[in-house]
Amino acid sequence: MTKLAKLKKLRIKTNFRKQKQAAIPPPPPKQIPRGLKIIEKYPLYEPFAHVAIGQNPKTGEYKYILDELQLDPLERNIYNRVLAILLAEIESPKEEVLDPRKFFAEEAKKVVDKYRISLGWLPDVSWYKILYHAERDLVGYGRIDPLMRDPNIEDISCDGVNKPVYIWHRKYESIETNLEFETDEELDNMVVKLVHMAGKHVSSAFPIVDASLPGKHRLAVCYRRELTPFGTAFSIRKFREDPYSIIDLINLGTFSEEMAAYFWLCLENRASIMVLGGTAAGKTTALNALACLIKPGSKIITIEDTAELNLPHENWISLIARQSYGLGGSGVGEVTLFDLVKTSMRHRPDVLIVGEVRGQEAYVLFQSLATGHGGMCTMHAEDLNTAVKRLTQKPMDIAPAYIPLMKIVLSIQRVHLTKGREKKAGRRVLNINEVADYEDYKCVFKWDPVKDEYSPEFNTSTMLPTISERVGVSKKELLAEIERRKDVLHWMRERNIRSYKDVAAIIAEYYARPERIYEKVLAGEEVKAIAVS
Ligand SMILES: Nc1ncnc2c1ncn2[C@@H]1O[C@H](COP(=O)(O)OP(=O)(O)O)[C@@H](O)[C@H]1O
Ligand SMILES: [Mg+2]
């Protein structure tokens, strides 16, 4: 029998009840609650971690049941000794390592091979389990490590001790897991470790941390009971290595091909764009996908609190704000978004992108728009009116006359879609407005929730006449250009060209030689010929 097959067999044998008997810390996952109907199962990390999605037939509620191979008491005992040896023996790498987990796995195997006999006899499968747990706990994310491996999970949050960890699942939305931290010590230790992984410090004196974990996952912490009576709370917003491209967002129904083509044309002509929406509506994701439509070669500066944006452009500077490292709110060493936006002006960007505007940085961003730079940002607001109200009040304090400098504003929202009898969660751009003047908005796209479609309205557009004047082509020709770009996007979708790098390559080629790409598109089977007037 191969080692993998042995492990799989062992996995089948390991049932939840057996794990409960081995009540040695850390606690094993809770037994599958009775009466839950398992509706889906998938592996997270073969053969060590799997997940089952259970549903309560009465309430319809879902539960995420993590099933991870646990160590039995004998294995746990040896594991503790192995951990001590590993900590003493593994030396820091001499050169920078790209993949710390791989480095650790290799080194740990060497150490274990050296001490294996003196530690006592265990079957191979037990050693695999011990090494898995050591890697998970020393260089991984500890008990939430399997959740970090699940691509379906967008957010992980823990509200305190003895409360289930919640996740935001792509398919089932916000659901409870069977993972729980049972003691303050266990939870605090894990959070301190996560914060250290992010290269930051957390303590009772500095209980609030906002940090970026390796892999760019965003971590927010409220430590101990200083601020949260239930004990340490944390949230992780997972970062997608492979960000959603505009093609992905069209496939998800968030954008239509025509909307994307419209943005592409506007961005080529330096239009400024603002994305509005609530928490986790998909603002940053939309901003990132739109920014990929900016002409390659443009100088782009992005400014964020935590690094989330990921652009294909060569000429891109990413600036990240820094928290103070001084004591007691002294602000020593702090570099704010405001500082960064101010300094970025000296680098003369073609487009300045601010991840999320909240304060004075908005004022500087609008000033930079006034001096002819391109700009993009997101803002936490439900709709355009609320956003403008906040922009014109303190601390942003932007003069009403400056508001129309932000040319296009889109609102994005998490919505529930009903397809036949099925209910599904999705993200939709509710509307796209052009700002003609202060309090004068022209809606160019609107989402129809019944048909789940977008209807364009270019008659009142102010962007198209502006572009028409700027580049000296008629509005009719611009509309034809939108149609052509729409075909190019459609052609990419048909060919499953979707990764943000591949999409960027086609977009770059279209900027350089539009006719060549368009000829390819026209040559495609299902693409209708467009009269190029
Ligand atoms: N259009 C979309 N369709 C499906 N999932 C999305 C979409 N936009 C964003 N997401 C997911 O939602 C989560 C939150 O997105 P994000 O853009 O960070 O939201 P915000 O910036 O509004 O807080 C991320 O995990 C992201 O992968
Ligand atoms: Mg965001």
C-alpha cells in the first residue's frame, strides 16, 4: 500500500467521537451535530483536512464542518517533543527563502529523520501527521490553517472565546464553522503569532492592529478584553493570488461587456472613477479590475492602508500607509494616506489610485484631479448622494465646485438573485453615474433586478461629448469603438482568456495595434461583423 493510501485509510478510521476522547489540547473539532444533512464535501489538503457542509433541514442554516486529522495522545506527546527539538535545531536560513513553508518542511524532515529512533517507534503515517501539525502550527496559520487553504472562503472571523469561528463562503455566504477557541490563552497565542507573522506588535497597551499577513491577507485584531468583553477578536480578509479580472467580473455578472467597454474607453481618456459600496461589496475588486484597463506604460501610483491592489502595469508604484511605532498615540513614525497622497504628487503619476478614501487624503486626491492627473478611488457609501454629502463635509472638505472632477461614479452591492427556484448571492453594479455638475448626475447604466440585466443610456452622457472633443472623433464613432471593444471582451470570454495577466496582454495589444486584434476577433466564428463607420 502506498503511503498516501495508508493515510487515506487512517483518515476513514479517524472519526469525530474518537477525536473527542483524546481531549488533549488543542481541542479537536466538535462532533457533527445531530440532524445535520451533509450536502457537500470537498478536500482542503489531502489527506489531512477535509470539509463537509451541513444543513439543518428545519432552519435551512448551513454549517461548515472542518474534519482534520488529529493526533492521538501518543502522537501528541511525541509532537510536543518534536516541536521543542525543531525550535532548537532549525536554523534561520542564510539567504532569503521564497517559500518558508517549503523550507520548513524540508528542514523538519531532516530533523525528524535524525531523532526518529530516539523519540520512540511510530508508524510512518503518524510521522506524516506530526509533521503536518508542526508545519501548520509553526509556519502556517495554526488552527485556521485549513480554512486559509479553502479558495471558497473570502473572510474568516472570530468574535471571541467559546464562540464559533465564522466564515464568508462564496456559495453559502456567512456561515458558522465547528472551529472554536476554548481558552483565552489559546486564542491570544494564535493571534499574537498571526500579528508577528505580519511583522507587527500587539499587546494590551496596543490592542488594535491592522496588518497584512504573508500572502497579502488582511488581518484586523482587537486584542484581549481591553476592547472586546468576549476576548480577542480577529478578522481575516483573504487575498486572491489571482485577482478577479474584468473578464471574471463579466462572467460573474457584476459587469456587462458593454459597461466594461465603456470604462475602457473612458480610462483611455483619463476619466476619473470612484467606486461606492458597503463593506465587502466588492469595491476594491472592481477598482482593481478597472485599473487593469488603464493604458500600459502609464505611470500609476496606488496608495492603500493595506496592500490589496494588484496591477499588471510595469510603471507602477505601490505605497502603503504605516502605523506609528511610538508609544501612546504619539504618532511617531506614522505615515498616513494623506502624507502618501501628498508625496505621490511629486512623482507625477498619470493615474493616482487611492484604495479607500476616508479623510483628508480625499481633498488632496481631488486637488490632483484639478491639476489634470487621472484618479481612481473607492469610498464606503451606499449611494452617490451620501458620498457627495460626506465628500463636501469635514474632514474631507471638498468644495462643491470640485465634485464634478470625479467624472464617473459606480455603486456596487451584494445582492440576492433568484434564478428559477434557486437563490444565489452575487455582486452587481447597481448604477453608473456621470457627474455633470454638483448635484447633477447622468445615469449611463442601470441594473434591472428583475431581468438581471444592465441597460445603457448614452444619450445624456457627458463623457462621450468630452472625449469626442478631446480626440476629435464623432460621438457615433465613439459608440462604434465601444461596440468593437465589447466584441474584443466577448472574444476573450469565448476563448477563456481570463487571468488578469492574459487579459492585460490582449488589452495592451489592442492599445498598440487595435486593427490587428480586431481582425482576429472578426475572424472568430460567432462574432458578428460590425460596420466600422
Ligand atoms: N463581483 C464579485 N463577485 C464575487 N465575489 C466578489 C466580487 N467582488 C468581490 N468579491 C469578493 O468579495 C470579497 C470582498 O471584496 P472587496 O473587493 O475586498 O470588497 P470591499 O473593498 O468592498 O470591502 C473578496 O473576498 C472578493 O474576492
Ligand atoms: Mg476594500
